[in-house]
Amino acid sequence: MNHNFQNKKYFTLLLSLLLVACSSVETKIESTNQTQNSAIATENTKISQAERVVTLTSLTTDIIEQLDSNKLVGIPGSRLTKEDPRFQDLPRVTEGRTPPDLEKIVSLKPDLVIGAEGFSDQTLAKLEELGIQTSTLMY
């Protein structure tokens, strides 16, 4: 009988530890979700407040064009943007696989430059050093 009582104590202890661990994981997940939601809200605010936007990827170009085509002042020189009639009159800040032309971007006086995480990191960091607001799209 004493052996059965000890098994119940261990089971209760194990169950308690699992519940504490699960609530800790839930708290971390909630905290992560709140952080991500805050970051998304910040990025949306940056985009909505910007009047002059330079994009560094075809995807960000298409997204901004659909949100408000009047904001676009510079785009990448990819095959997709070259073949799309919506973008024929916009200046290209890159050509093919060459890095973006920082001087050209700065000359366009953008409020915001949007790039891709891992692809545009160096360019965006340099632009931030120059006081130009940037945003990163995560694929």
C-alpha cells in the first residue's frame, strides 16, 4: 500500500511539473506572438506613412504598387519589373544581380526603402546609417 502511495506522489509531482512547463511554453508563445504582432504593426505604420518608397525586390514592388502605386519612386531592375507595364516609367535602382546603387537610391529621396531579409541587409544597414528609414520583408 505504501508503494502505491509513493507512485501517486511521483505521478502528482510529474503532472505538476508538466503543467508548469506547458504554461511556461504558452507564456513564451504568447510573448513571441505579441512581439511579432507589434513588429508587423510597426512595419505597416512605416509603409502607410511613407510618401516615397524604393523597393529592392519584385515582390515588395508588387505589394506596394497594389497598396498605393503613387508611392513608388524606385524599383529593382529585375526581369519581372522590366516586363510589367505598370513599372515602365519608374527608375531602376538595381540591374540583374548587381547590388543596389546607393547613390541612385539616395537621389530619389525616399521616405522608406523596403528589402528582403538576408538579401538586402547590407544595403539597408548603409541606408539607415544615412538616415533613411528601412523595412525588411521576411520570406
